[in-house]
Amino acid sequence: MIEFIEPIQSRAIGVTYMLIAWAYLQFVLPAMIPLGRWHILKFWCFALALGSFGLGRLFGPIYLETNAWIFAIGHYGLITYAALRLLGILREHKGRWRSHHHAPPHD
């Protein structure tokens, strides 16, 4: 029974990844254009990661095959998105991070 459910579940997860990636590319990415290149790059990397993970789920254990580069692209996209997001957060809260870290305890 599990052998039957696993492929269906894996395909459903793959389709979900692909639909979310498509939504990011169709709706979120155009909305980010006025905000600048960093926002476009971040969300493009995120959509690329989701789409690559979706392809991996739809077409079997792609990370174990010779075309593992598709699965790796998903990881690279997610790593790039996470790094750019972290840099954005650190820039936005630049002075506040240090002041909260060394602040004396409140009574």
C-alpha cells in the first residue's frame, strides 16, 4: 500500500511546488520590478528553487540519477534566496541588532 501512496504523494508535492513557482513568476516577480534588482533576483531564485524541487518530485528521485544538476539548481536557488533575504534583513535592522544584543536587562 505504501508503495502505491508514495508516488502519488510525491507527484502531488511536485505539482504543488510547480504551481507555487509559477505563481511567483507570474504575480510576485512583476510586482517586485519597481522595488529594484535585489528583490527581483531574490524572488527569481526562490521560484527557481521551488520549480526545480517540483521537477525532482515529478520525475522520480532525480537527485540519485545522472541529471542531478536539476535538483542541485533548486538547492542553489534556495541558498541564494536565503542569503539575499538575510542580507536584506541585516541591512534593514543594522543598528538595532547590536543595541538589543548588548542592552542591559529590563527591571
